[in-house]
Amino acid sequence: MMTLQQASAQLSKKEISAKELIRSYLDRIAAENRDVGAFLTLCHEKALQKAEEIDSRRMKGENLHPLAGIPMAVKDNFCTEGIPTTCASKMLRDFVPPYTATAVKRLEDAGAVMLGKLNLDEFAMGATGEYSAYYPAVNPHDLNRMAGGSSSGSAAAVAADHALLTLGSDTGGSVRLPASFCGVVGMKPTYGRVSRFGMIAFSSSLDTVGIVTPTVWDNAMALSVLAGEDPLDATCSREPVPAYCADLSSSVAGLRIGIPEEFFTSDLSPAVQKALSSVIEGYRSLGARLVPLSLPVMEDSLSVYHILSSAEASSNLARFDGVRFGARGVGSTPEEISRSTKERYFGSEVQARTQSGAAYLTSEHYQTYFQGALEKQRFIKSAFASAFGRVDLILGPTSTCEPPLIGGFSRSEKRSFDRFTVPASLAGLPSVSIPCKTEGVLPIGFQLVAPAFREELLFRAGCAYEREVTSHA
Ligand code: GLN
């Protein structure tokens, strides 16, 4: 399977045309999407037309961006002008946005070719891919197993070689968990690093735009294009954007990597324990300093995450009431219409979360639940801050296990899949899941977390590990 970097080199040397490349991806998707289910919508004609444009610009000798001609696809919660955007929900079955999300536009402006829109758990709520209202995206390594969620299609598409770069969203782990299950690189940047204009909101204080690619270099290249301020998103940071690809070959010797005891729980599967140990040994042999530490964030993170994200979801999704936005239910008063709309067009997980979220915001529960959760979130942030006083990066598993078989998990079991990814989300920190070298056929990811706006550290350490793995392959 080709990486984005290799495809980019072949395109720029004219060993392959963008049209040939894009056509080969569209053909593979046409043959395999019925099984994998990563795509909800395909932009066949548009993609070929854009590829031709890229080729003719290249023929004229124009100096093109490394992403020019690269097959790319985006989670179906990013608005795309003239292209259906459903959030994998019946609620937005007929929604065709009149504008394009900034993140998508930036990739397109760099010349990436959008192949289509990707499957997800409805409104990005879920960890398995099973909550799509249409059909699930499944794991390309074993079609009976889950891709992980909520960016199920984003991870499955890259793993199946149906795209070389995809966008997902990561609120509590939605890019990192499926990346781990599918054996690809999934990165959640610092909160505010990438504009969210046009990304349909789930939990505004936690939502980030995530990137999925075959390799770490590919991910760094994509973030270079995506990061940076946006006048259309007031929550987007003005922090300068470093050249993420500049320092990727430098060594990790002397880098301090924290190993939190709380992340190495006894319920990690034997395969995950083994894979993680070998990653740690890999870093040790590269000269990194492994620092055991305590990061007391595991106990509260999941409950804090569910209170805050559900409360925000209840307010963000209130607009889908059949009057202002979304499909329309029946009734003779606005209240009846709203109730019927939600019952008919939201799936059960979205209904459960928006209802519990609304309850956390009532005057009766606000202080205990919502304020209580905010207080614990402050504690979680300060626990990370004190850890980063001692180390440069934190390393742990992305998930307790290899990708599980589809079905057979309760709602609350599914919610606990995010145990290791939620803490960095609550602290707003950048984090990446990278495939471990394993002997088995099923992928396992490890996770790195960096201080805010230090994505380049994730990339540098990630690239060093990839080089180490390849050199021993
Ligand atoms: N799986 C988590 C949830 O169900 C995270 C979702 C996300 O990051 N969008 O909420």
C-alpha cells in the first residue's frame, strides 16, 4: 500500500497522473465499499474533473503543493457545498450545505482531490461505527470486526486504501480509537489548532478536527495545511504554525517520555500489553528517557466527558427541531413537532445523550453535575500540566484491546472504549494514535500526548518509531 508521501513523489515526478491515481481509488471504492462501508457519498465526476485540472496545471510547469492530486475524503459531519452532509443521521438525510468547511477548503485549495463523504456514528456520538443510521463502516482487516468510532469511515477508508488522507472529528477519541483499530495514524490536534468552521458541532468545548493518514509524515503534511487562524472561527487559535515536516528526521535521544502507571491497567489484553512493551523498548533503544509517573486522570475522565459532552450536545442539537433545521416530524404545536421530529429522526444513542445532557443543565442538577464536572476537568488539566513539568511526551495505549467483533456490547461498555483517549480531550491537548508493530493480524495502536501546540513533538517521536519499525522489518 502506498503512503501519501510516496504518491506525492510519484505525482510530482509525473510517474503517474492525478487522473490515473484518482481513477484507481474510485475503482477500488466501487468494488469494495459494499463490504467496508466507509463511504456514504461519492463525488465521482467532480473528483475526476479536479484530477484533470491538477494534471494540466502540472503539465504547464506550475509548482504544485505536495497534496495536489492526493485522494482525500472527509467525515460526513463537515459541510461541503452542494454535496449532501448527513452526519450519518436520518435527521439530515436531505441536507445539502451552501458552504464548505474551512478544513475541507484548505485541503482542496492545496490541490487534494475529494473523493466523497465518510461514514460515522450518528452526529459523531459513538465508539464503534455501529450507530450510523445508514450502514456501519467495518474494519478492513477483518470485516466482522468494528472499525471503531465515531470516525469509522475516516479510519476504514485509509486502512482499506480507499483514500490517502481523511478528515475526522475527535471530541473524546473519535479519530484515535478507530485509527488504533484500523492500523492507521490518527491525530487530534490541540483544541483550537484547526478551524472548525463548517464542522457540525457535537460538543463545542471539546470538538477538534482530526487527521487520518497511512503514516506520521503524511499526517504532519496535512496539519501544515490545516492549522492556523481562521476569521470564520473565533475559537481558532492565532498561535503561529510551525513547519511540521521540517524536523521529522531528528533523533529522539534525550526526549523524556512519561509512562503513567494509571494507563497500564490489568485489563489491557495480553496482545496490547506485549505491543506496548515493545514500543517502550523501541523508544528506549532510540535513546529516549522513559520516566514512570502518576497521572491521576483515569478515575473521573469518562464521567466528566459524558456530562460535559452530552450537556453541550443537548444544546447544539436543539436546533434540529423540525422547524429551524432538519427533517420534519408531525404535530399541531411547535412542541409536538419538535418531539416527533427528534423521536423519528434521531437514533437511540443521540436521543439518550441529548436527553441526559438536558437533564444535567436543569437548575436541579446543574450545580452537582455540570459544575462538578467542570471542577474535575480543571483537576485533570492540572494533572497533565504537572506531568508536563517533568516530561516532554506521555505514552500509553489507545485502547485496551484489538478491534472487537461487531455486536455484543452494551451501551455503557461501548462508552468505556474511550477510557484512554478522553483525558487528553478534556485537557485540550494534542494526541496521536500510531500503529504498533505486532505479530498478529489485528492492529493495535499506541497513543502519545504532547503539551498544547506541541504537535511537532508527536510527529518527531512518531516518525522515529516508524523508522525504527521499518529498519527492523
Ligand atoms: N466515542 C466517544 C463518544 O462516544 C467520542 C466521540 C467523539 O470523539 N466524537 O462520545
